[in-house]
Amino acid sequence: MTAFRGLFAMPKPILGMLHLGGDTSADRLARALEEARIMAGEGFDGLVIENYFGDSEDVERVLDRLVALAPGPRIGINVLHDNSRAFALARSYPVDFMQIDSICGHLPPDQDADFANTLAAERASVPAVLFGGVRFKYQPVLSGRPEAEDLRLGAARCDALVVTSDATGQETDPAKIRRFRTATGGNVPIIVGAGMTEANAAAQLALADGAIVGSWLKEGHVDKGRLAPAHVARFMAAVRQARAEAA
């Protein structure tokens, strides 16, 4: 808990996802910087630079500029399908946190041990806090182990666990959040990684320790939309109300 809680000044931190949409590298950079500006202005606690639409080079371009601009929120990265590149960037830039969509459960047992050893060595090479997914959206389940066992193993491999349901934008099942908490004994922060809205923010934050939000903030509430400032403002108003009621 210590690494996660020490990273964010606000309880129940909200992290905005920069999906890196755009037709060219220049467009992706400009759009990401504008999204970061809007989210920072509304009080987001962190920004996640992810190559959902772009590539790892786009991640580095945006990371380089955001580090220089120091917009206020903590800066993190999620380099999809390339953990080595993610750790290389975290060694080259002052990355505050990293997200890896699956840290346990996605590999058969004969491959999992090597993965765990490599992950541990890479994790030790950077100061960034690590968020890891277990039973994450779109990830296979090949371990042959019960969910609770994968969760306990996963919790030992990261500083916070990220929980989702089955798809981008889909509300994370409250029962699944509770299972994550129960399996890990409350000893690791649980972050909702998909499907939080202004309507369910209070209920989800009551169960979790923070959230990553992307699609809901966009036009049409879909991942391909452009960021809608009005959606961002309404969402953070709901978060502030939830925090005030919980205090």
C-alpha cells in the first residue's frame, strides 16, 4: 500500500487515459497534450500514456513533452504488448508509475516462471510504481490456477492491482472488485481499470482505491471519440462529491 499511497496526495486518485488517437504522429501528440491539459485542469491525479491507437514511439514523444511541461498530475505509461520497451522508457524518463495489463494468469505454468523472474528483474531496475492486471479485459486465462491464487501471486508482483470486466468501457463488476479485495486480504490497492462513469463513481470508489478512466470522457463515451471537456467536468464533479461524502 505504501508505494501507491505515497505517490498520490489525494485519496482515491483518478488517472486519465491518453489513448493517443489521431491520424499522424503530430496529431497524436497534439491531441494527447490537449487532453492532458484538460484533465489536469479538472483535477486528475495522474495521466496514463498508452499506445491504444498509436505506437511506442508515440508514447515516448508524448512522455518527453509531458515530463518537460510538468502539468501537475503524476505521469505513467502503459506500452501495450511490449513490457521491455515500457521498462526502458521508465529507465530513461522520470515515470511515476507503469501499468502492465496482465502480470499473472495469462500464461501457462511452463512459461509463467520465466515471465515472473524477468518482471521482477525489470521492476527492480526502475523506481516507478507498478500497476498490474489479473483477469484483465481481452487477456487470456491460461494459468490453470484458481482466480484467487493468481491474484495472490499477482499482488506480489506489483504495487497495485487493476481490475476490469471484459471490455473497454464496460462497467467493472462490483462482485469482481470485492473478490480482488478478499483474495488479497486488503493488503494491495485495487484500481478500477474500466467502465467508471459519473453515475457509478461513488459506488465503485467505495469498493476500490482509485480508477483509470478513458472512454467515458470522450464524445459518445467511446474510445474513438475526441475528449469532451463537459464530460470531464461532470465526471470529476461526481468524484469530488463521492470523496466528500466518504470523508
